Amino acid sequence: MVELEIEVGDEIKNEDLVRMFGCGPQGGMRRSHATNTLVLTSKHVDNVYDDRWVADVFHYTGMGLEGDQSLTYSQNKTLAQSASNGVEVHLFEVFKPKFYTYMGAVELAAEPYVENQKDQNGLERKVYVFPLRPISGGQPTLPFKKIESAIHNKQKMAHKLSDQELLNRAASKSSAGASRSVETKYYERDPWISEYAKRRAGGKCQLCESDAPFISKAGEPYLETHHIEWLANGGEDSISNTVALCPNCHRKMHNIADNNDVVKLKSRNASYE
């Protein structure tokens, strides 16, 4: 393997990445013939792709910003054949502009699969998603503060979408909840689904059916999203499993989780389908 000056979790600038791997300075998939490597960068700031960790596997969206992607196109082909072509694959994630966090050498955990995502023009298209597993073992653990700004950024992006765009994004998501290892395990809530659940509620708690208790600084009814079946218990991060509750009902669901309330919330969500 190529000898590196960095360890998993280290944060470097783009010019250092280019120097270490001998690759180009741009793009999400950077092939280097000099070091026989493929550098993958997943940007969680201002990115059209929906890359995410699910347990110890990183689901990485292939190359191609417009239209349907092809498995035989450019570095998609290199990554798809990486188990046999001898090319080393290294993964970086970007949580703030211009800084790349090294997540280690990775390998294909399974065959690439097709998923619906938006292209850079907002049009629906087919993409290839590559399940990648760190060669060194499980998912690297990061400080929560490192990913916090990226989470807020996605929430802001979701807030700017139209109702239909938000529904399309939320409905196209895999039901497998994304999770990331931080100091304590943090379950990533999909921002499209969370925002859609709040809008669907129309300013009323889906459990007690009362108006939101106050208007937020953004001038909107304040509600909190909740998974009927908790993610920690195997629940899905999906439209059908996500509701919008007032703070009191949200605390009630986490402290009591009364089965009658669970049944009511499931019934309310089923009425939207």
C-alpha cells in the first residue's frame, strides 16, 4: 500500500491530499496512476449526493452530475473493479469547506446497486451507489463537533426546498437509517424526511393534535421530529416512521412510549399514504 503521512481521522487541505496521492485537485473520484490509487471524496457541504454510513459500511454515490450514471463510465468502472484491478481505494469526507478528513483505505463490501437521486439540475435520475467497508475494521469514530456543522448545513438545504422537492427526496431515501460513530453513537436523521414530517403536520402535534406551543425565531410553528419505532431499536428513518410532535409529547414518547400512542401515530401516518 502507498505510504501515507496521515492517520484515520486526520484533517488535511486539498493541496496536501494532491501531493500525497499524486492525484488531480478536483472531483469526487480522483485516479492516480503515479501511486495506483483512487481517492474518493464525499462532501457533506453543498453536495447533490446522498452519501451516508449505515453501520460499518459507507454508501458512496458514483461519478456523474447529470443524467443516469453508468457503471462503465470513467472512475465508476475503476471502483467497481477495484477488487481485482489492484487499485487502492482511499476515502475522505468533507465536513467543512476545503478540509478533508481521512477515513482510511476501503474496499467494496458488496456489489454496487442502483438508487434514485437528484442530479445537479434537480432532475430525477439513476445513480450507482458503492457499499464500501474500511479495510482496518469498523467505521472510524469522530468527534461530534466535526460533523455538527455539516448536519446543520443539510437541515438548511432541506428547509429551502419546495414541498414537492422535499417529498421526492424523502420518498427516494433508503429505509435503512444512517448512523455515524462519534464519541457516543449518533443516529443521523435524514433532513429531507425530518423537514417533510414537520410540514405535513401543518403546525399541529400529531399526538395531542394541539397547535405548536410557540413560534420559532424563524417564524414557524415549533415541532420536533420523532421516530415511532426508535432507530436504536431498528426503526426506519422513513416518511412512514417519522412524525412531528410538540416538545411535551416528544418527551412523553421517550419516557413512557405508551402502546396506544404508538398505534395512534402509526394510524395518523397511514392516513397520509
